[in-house]
Amino acid sequence: MTQPLVEIKNVTKRYSNNLALDNVSLTLMPGSIIGLLGPNGSGKTTLIKLLNGLLQPNEGEILIKGMHPSPETKKIVSYLPDTTYLDDNMKVVDALDFFKTFYDDFDTETAMNLLKDLNINLDIQLKKLSKGNKEKVQLILVMSRQAKLYILDEPIGGVDPAARDYILRTIINNYSPDASVLISTHLISDIESILDQVIFINRGHVVRQGNVDDLRVEHGESIDELFRDDFRA
């Protein structure tokens, strides 16, 4: 029997008097691209930070391949935050070396081939790249690891439609069958075509979870339409 990749058991997280997550339980299996979807302030970022060990729950337990978030899980989790995480003065080749130094599972050849596809000069400083190309470089670095769980926070938020297509192809082609990808985004219609599963979260609660095809058949709507129905103001 396949072991769950992620187990979130009755997790509650508070910030002072603000309840960010309220008794959330989820199980994520390997081999899927999963959309983590919800309006601003729904708890998505808190959940992502908990998975990455950047926050600790007030109550409950999180397990990644049977381990609590720790330096050990960082070895199998590849995380793309929603903000730039590299020094702008760094050259692209320096970023490659940085990842190779920190992550034993980083595949330099894969990263080089993807960068070559984009005609990105390895000797150019990151600050001289367009916003779209900088985001593509960051995604390439994250997806060139042989991780078990890829967590992508708003990976297509600031790029043009052509860049989005490239990013989505990169995601699809660079994770293995025993890994999963968790994507948090507001741009549901842009990523719906690559999703296998979705989790709708609102006000710290999971309000819907399921297989994308099953939900479309059950409701006769796209995931984007279903999301709009569930979260209509």
C-alpha cells in the first residue's frame, strides 16, 4: 500500500487572536498535481509555511513521508515562495552553484537544459533579467531538484501568458510519478488544465477537496466556475 506523502492531522494555527487554520485535516498522496485554492486570508500561506517548517502548529500534527517538518524533510521538499529568494546581484550560474551546494538532489544538467531552452545567458545578473525570466529561473531551480514534494506559491502570478505556458510545461515535465506538486494560485483558469486534485480553503477551513475530473462531472462546471460559485461575495 502506498504511503501518504503528506498527512495533516487536526492542525490549528493562531496568530494572537486570529485563527488562521482551524482543525484542518488533509492527506496528500504521491503522483498528483494539486491546486491549493482560496481567497486572500484563507490560510493558504500559513499551511504552506507549516509544511516547510517555517511555522509550528498550535495544535495537531504534520507528517511528510512520516516525518515532522525538519531539516530531514527539507531534503525532500522543494519550495518556491511567492517572493524573490535569490540575491539580485547573483549571476544565473551562481544560482546554479548555490542550489548544487545546498541540495544533494539538484540536477544541474536538467537546469542547464531548461535555461538553454530559454536562451538565458548563465553569466547575466538576475537583476538584469525581465520579471518573467527571473521567475522562470527561480522555478527551473526548484523543479530541477529530484524532490518528493514541490510547493509552488503563486508561480505564475507576475508573468505574461506565454511565460505561464512555459512554466506550466516545466512543472508537468519535471516531477516524477512518486512525487507531488502543490500549487497555490489565484489564477485558477490558467492552471486548471494541469491539475489532478484541488483543495478549496476558506477562513482556515477546507471547504472542498477532490479529484478535478470527478468534481467537473459532479457539478457540470469547470473548477474555475466552481471556485467562483463557492467564493462569490
